Amino acid sequence: MEAQTISPSDAGASSRSQNPTRPAAIGLALLVTVLWSTSWVLIRFGLKEVPALTFAGLRYTLAAACLVPFLFTRRSIEAIRNLNRAQWGQLLALGVVFYAVAQGAQYLSLVYLSLATTSLIINLTTVTVAGFGLFLLSEAPTRLQWIGIILNLSGIALFFYPPAFTSGAGLGIVIAMVCMLANAAGTIMGRKLNRLGSIPPLVITAISMVIGALMMLGVGLAAEGIPTISLGNWAAIGWMAVVNTAFAFTLWNYTQRSLQASETSIIANLMTVFIAILGWIFVGESLTTLDIFGIVLAMIGTILVQLRYLRRVNPQTDT
């Protein structure tokens, strides 16, 4: 077979040549966060009709179904054949943690909390990922990155001060915290699988998503029953599955070949800002002067985190 004639050094060079440049990875990651942000508005409307776990399960099962045919390409088949037991275990864990637990918990938390409150709690992922990345990935944030993280979180806190709580908020906060921790763990798992470049992003996304989606859908149907879904919600589920999930998650895994876990987490935190803007446009939520200041502060924090790497000539030496 052709793959057997490639030396390890040639294979490594080929893998690195397929990695996006850092500016391109940042731009693609920002696009993904915008797509994911639109999902929150669609979820808020959809939850009025479809139970949370079933809603999430349908979205991710349909998304996984879109990706599965691409697993039968020559490159994907070869990559799957080369997976060892440890890698299969990592993919299984990623599916359970990053999809079934994190995404299921996000939908459930929105039953009890506002978009703003849930988004604020989940944005604590930044600090968690920075800590995990320090000990598990040897990705210690620099002084400039720490300043950026602090400014980012300060801006988000200002934007959502004071938080609004409704009945059932206690349970909602616990569920949102579970979502945040699962997001952080999933980010680390995804980074460890992607940064070596030995498994194509599509294979990582498709296999882990199939595992997590079927788990969510099974639990949802068993606990919540079979719902009646309107044509409008089917359209929303279809859009989120194909564009905001199948396409966006694959693109996100691709960007992690060039970005650190703490970097991708900071970019993902901009979802809080994007969600607020979309809420203002489509839901009529107003923006105060303090809100706008929080947006600017969060943006400055994100730029500081990325500035050091945008100026690097050879990002491949980064660890």
C-alpha cells in the first residue's frame, strides 16, 4: 500500500503542511463561534416545543449522519484501520464528555436559566482550560495571555452584571456548571487528539459525535418520550445539525492543529458577546453602556491572548 512507503519524517512533514496558518486558524475559529452563537437563539425558541435532551439528541444525530458517509473515503478508512485501542478509548471518552454530557447539559440548563446566565457560567471554561492545559498539555499561558484571560472574563462579568435568576435557577446553575466542566475536559481531549495530526479532524469529529449523539437521543427518548415537532423546528434542527454542528465542529477540530487549548477557549468565549448581540437583534434584548463596555473589554482580552502568536514567524515550534 502507498501509505507504507512513507517514512515517519515524511509523514510528519505532510501532516504539518496540512495545518492552517495561525491567522487562518483564528479566522476560522471566529467563524465557528458565530455559527454556534446562532444556535442559542434557535434553541431558546425550540425548547418551547421539544424537550431538551431529545432536541439535542436529534440535532447531533442528524449531524453525525451527515458526517458518516465521509468516513468511507480512502483516507478515512485508512485512518480508522490505524487507530489503536488507546485512541478508540479517547474517541469514546470525547464523545461521552464533549457531546453527550456537555451539549446535553447546555440544553437542559437553558430550561431553567436565561441565555445570559448560562453563557456566563459556561465562559468559566477559560480559566478551567488554562489550568488543565498547564498540567495536562504543558501549555502554560504567558503573562500576556493571563492578562488577556483576566480582561476577557472581567468584560464578560461586566456585561452580565447583575445576573437575572428565575425559579429553578439553583438546579440550572448546577447543570450549567456540569456543562462548563465537560466543555473544559472535552477541549483538552480534543486538543490532545488533534495536535499530533495523526487522525484526520473529520474522523475525530464523526466518530465521537456518533457516540455522543446516540447516547443523548436514547436517553432523551426514554426519559422524555416522542415529541410532536413543527416544520419550523425541524428546519431549525436541520440547520443546526448540518451547518452549526457537522460543518462547524469539523472546522473547529481543524483549527486546533494550530491553536493551543487556552487560545481556542478564549475565542469560544466570544460566543457570550455574539449571543448578546443576536439576542438584541432577534429577541429585542437591549444593550446598556455597561454592556457595551464589557464587550469592548472582552474583545481586548481576546486580542491580547492572540497578539503574541500572530507575530510569530514560525508557529510550528510552539508547544
